[in-house]
Amino acid sequence: MITALATGGGLADLWTQPFMRNAFVAGLPIAALAGLVGYFMVLRSQVFSGDALSHVAFTGALGALAFGIDPRVGLFVATIGVGLALGLLGLHGRADDVVIGTVFAWVLGLGVLALSVYATSGRSATDGAAGARVLFGSIFGLDAAQAWVAAAVALTLIALVLVLARPLLFASLSEAVAAARGVPVRALGVALLALVGATAAEATQAVGALLLLGLLSAPAGAAQQLSTRPYVAMGLSSGLSVSAMALGLIVSYVVPKVPPSFAIVAVASAFYGGALLLARRRRSLVRGGPVQRVERSRQPA
């Protein structure tokens, strides 16, 4: 794998490399999940909570490493646990900025403590790159078993999101009406934050804790610029996220000096920038359409 990454290669032999097959097996379902969860996160203006949970992922993984536990266990336990706590502490299952900021600072402090314990333990000498993998992702380092486990977890979480999608959309778009109709608004808000936490743990394996917010928010933001229809936007968000994952992996393979996590998030950000320009262009055309021109011509000089 190291030789292949060092020399690079064309697209013709991409599928002959086991590490690339494993990256696609794990990466595409993770990206589809990030797009779906990210759509609800953006729709409910909870991007800050996603940012906080990305730092929780780093702290959880380092804490697990400090005690000799599989970092994936620390990732999921910490992110889901803090996601649930944010939802329970917030109003109607929505964590407010004060709660998120307080938890954010507390978690970063724990992360510094975990890093100190891990750095001074004998375990860091045997796996000194573990912290870097958590921060920046290690999707090219997944073996076949890890890739299939990651894909299975992502597909399970996607199924949960789809089950909750309809009532969660109702609660997100019209919270008061949903509550009056008996929809468990608070429980849905808490469940969503737990799903955001689980998605953060999953996506950390692909793009790392520092960059996972880009994969969660950029495709979702692009989808909201392109469509106001919720289910269409959900599909667009997931599709754009999967496309960013695939294109980013290909770019990183063809240009080995480009890390996969950077390439993936860069493509996702480019999608958002393109969608923003397209939406502005569309709005300017609507404002300058025939009805507006007629109305302006009728105004007195």
C-alpha cells in the first residue's frame, strides 16, 4: 500500500489496489450517512453541535488509546454519549449555544488530559501515529474487515435516519404544530443528536476529527441551495456527499501528495461554492424576469 501511495497511478489500476477497494467500501456508505444526517443538522441550525461533536470524537479516541482500548470504542461511546447529553440539556431536544460552548470547552480539556496520558504512556511509543490518524483520518489504512464493519454500521445508521425522517422533518419545519399533533419533538431532537454523534464517530475514520464538519455541512448546505423540497434536498445532500467521497479518493490516488481527507472535504466545499453561485444566479434571473421589467417600465420617470 505504501509503495502504491508513493508512486501514484492512473485510473486503470485503481481497482487493483486493495486499499482503494477498502476505502470505497467504507467511504461511500459513510458519506451517504453524513449527507443525510448533515441535512437535518443544517435544517435545524445545529452546525455548532456538529463542530463540538467532532472534538468529542478526538477526545474519545485518545481516551480509549490512553487506556489501551480500541479507539473506535472510544469514538462511539464519547460522541453518542455527549450527543445525548446535549439533547437532554437543551430546550425541546435542541442544544443551545451556551450548553454547546460549555461542553465544548470541557471536552477539549479532557482531550488535553487524554493526550497527556497517552503521550507519557508506553503505548504511544508503539503507535505514535494513532493521534494523527484520529485528527486527519486514515481511510487508506483500513483493512478489509474494518472497511466492511464501517460499512455495516453506516448502513444501519442510514436505516435509522430514514425511519425517523418523516416525523423529524415535521418537527424541524413546524415544531409547535408537530408537538400539538403528538409528535415526540424532544425525543426526536435527542435522537438526532445521538445520530450526529454516531455519524461523527463513523466519519472520523474517513476524514478525521478536524475535517469531518466539512463532510457533514458542505453537501447539506449545497443541497439546501439547490432545492427547497425536503426529500429532494435530502437525496441531493447524500448524493453530493457520496460524490465528494468518490472524487476525493480518486484525486488522492492520482495525486498521492494530496491527503484523502483534504481532497474529500475540498470537493465537498467546491460543491457548496458552486451551489451557492448557482442559487444566486437563479435569484438574479428571477428578479430580472419579464414581470419585474414590466413593473419597472410602468413606474413614472
